Amino acid sequence: MSPGGTPNEHITDVKWRDDADGEVNYSSKATMVDWIDNKNGHAYVQGQQSRSDVGTVHEAGATPYLRTYANGYYNDNLLSLPTF
């Protein structure tokens, strides 16, 4: 998280696990936004009973950021994950 807040806009890096081989890695927010938007990447947050897709948010005048999306609504599942 970047200094100054805890909303999704302040996420700077994410830790992820590859479904294919289980390898854990880290990526910057900018890298993940590019991967999802331009490389047809798909990311999600897996909870105990449900799964939320990770999407990108592009607001006018702001840097794009990551946010989870489930059942037709944006939600804060990324913010419930442990920080590192």
C-alpha cells in the first residue's frame, strides 16, 4: 500500500499464485493493470465460499487501479487480503 490511505487506489503491488504450477510471485499494480487490460490476463481472489474476479478501474484524471468484481458489483476483496 502506498502512504496516505487504504482504499484500492493505494495498492502498489500484488502477490499472486499461478494456477498452472502453484508458483508464487509479485507484480506491480501497473504490470497487473497492463496484463489484465492488454494481454487478456485473468486474475481472481478466491474466498472460502466464493470467487471474485480482479478488474481494472479507469477514472478520469487518475492512475488505473485494481479492484475485485463479483455478481455485477465492484467490491473490496483485495483489501481483505493480508498485506506484505
